[in-house]
Amino acid sequence: MAGIKKTNAMRMLDKDGIDYSVLEYEYDENDLDGHHVADFLNLPYEEVFKTLVARSDSGEYLVFCLSVDDEVNLKKAASLAGEKRVEMIHVKDLLNVTGYIRGGCSPIGMKKKYRTFIDEMIELIDEVSVSGGQRGLQIRMSAKDLVNYTDATVGSITQ
């Protein structure tokens, strides 16, 4: 990883001895879509997961991870979290809440540990890629390690 500055997500995984690799990709500030990431890295869409942050009616921040090819179903997401309703936070609030910016938001190493929910699709794959904590970097790791490390609840959160 010569030339790659360690992100908080990478430092946390290193500290806890979790195996991962870092994949670099070119990005365009105007096109931060996960399909671009998967295409550039030649990975199947179902193995590249995006990280979304929502807020419940009770004011709790919640993290949802799902394949870049899927759309979150907010009703299913709320139900899985045991909440009446959740809504996505505004992009302008992302940095303050998570410590990450859009296109670089990782479920690992946020400012605080939020309850995390990962779509059940993760149970069908061996390895997953998530943001490495900055644009242009992906962390590739065991799907089981991601679930365990984030202490995630796995269930249906997609359309």
C-alpha cells in the first residue's frame, strides 16, 4: 500500500487484526455512483456495498449497507431497526455525523458507533467491498468479517 494514506477505517481494522485489502479507483466529483466503482474495479455490483446514514423518528442515527445495485426501502429499514420511520440524512450533515464525506463514507471508523444494518444479500457472497473512508479507496474484506466487525443486524432493507 505504498503511497496510500491510512484512513481511520484502515487503522481500526489493523488495530483489531482484521484482514483486508485496499483497492484504488479513479473517481469524478460529479459521478460518485457505486456502479462506477464496481465497473472500474471489475467487481460484480452485488459485491460492492454503499453506506447510507439515516435518522429515526427518535433522533437516532442508523447506518445501512447494501449493494450498489439496490435501493434502500425505508419502511423495511425502519422495521429492521425497530423504528416507526427513518429518513436519509442530508448530504451536508454527513461529515458532521460520521466524519466521512459523500462518496467516502465507510461503515467502519465513523466518529461514533451507530447501529448498523446490512442487507441480507451479504449472506450470499464471500467478499465485499465498502468505502475505505475516502473517495478513491475501497476496502475489500470477508463479508462475515464486515458483519461481525460492525456488529450489524442482517436483514431485508431493499426494494
